[in-house]
Amino acid sequence: MAELTQEITAAGQPEYQPGLLCVDDDPALLAALSSLLRDCGYRVVATQDPRRAVSLVQSVPIDLAILDYHMPEMNGIELAREIHLTQPAMPVVLFTGDDWLANHDLTGVDGHVVKGSGIEALLQKIRTLLGSRSSQDHDFGHAPDDVDQAERDAPSRVGRAAMAA
């Protein structure tokens, strides 16, 4: 089980780090994406198995799910619907190589980002969706100040992994 990580702010208060669930059957892409998101200040739980993802959202604090579309056993839209059976308010982003999905029925999905469009598009979608959550849940505000620097400094690991897939 993932451990809840908190950093202490200058004021001595714990700073909440939003938890992201990443699900992709491509191990290289999943590792690169997870690493990049951690570098940007997020807690990341990652799995290649959609069935495991369903159990993780029930046992680990997760604020947003990032799902690939093409996976064994179930696609990303089906997984989003399974997640919403137990976590109906959880935002879900499809992060996939399929640009045709934008014109598809994405019921249960809060956002769609094409892998080839760059990691900046995914990070913006994450910030938008986490910022739209109720401040009663957590104080998301915006990512810590060092997140913006990490985004600028991060190499395009995800882009390279997606292009190789």
C-alpha cells in the first residue's frame, strides 16, 4: 500500500500532496509518467492492471485517476466507470494515443489528453481538475511552487516513451 507523503511547509503545517492513480499497460510509459508526476510534487500509485486499479481506489487515498484507453481486460472508459461505482466524485483523465476518442462517448471521463500532445497538456488538465474539486476535500489550490520549476526542468520522458510505443 502506498504511504501518504506530506511535506512540512514553512508555517509548520503539513502540505497536502494530491494522490494520482496512473494505469497503463506499457511498463516503460507508466514508469516515465510516474517519475515525472512525482518530480512535479504528486503522490503516485501506478499499476499496469486495471483490476488492481479498481481495488486501489478503494484502499489508497487517490484524488485523480490517469488511465490509458487500450489495456487488457477493460479499456480506460470501462475502467473509469468501474472506479466511479465506488468513487463517483473522482476525476478521471484518459491519457492515450488515440485522438479519435475526442469524438467518442466519454461518459465517466472528465478529460482526454492525447499522449503526443505533450506532458504540459496533461499537467494542465490535472491542475484544472484538482482545482475544481471542493476545497472541503483538500486544499489543492495549486501545486507547490517547486512543481512549476520541475515541469520546466523535466525532460520529455513521457513523450519519448509514448513515441516508442
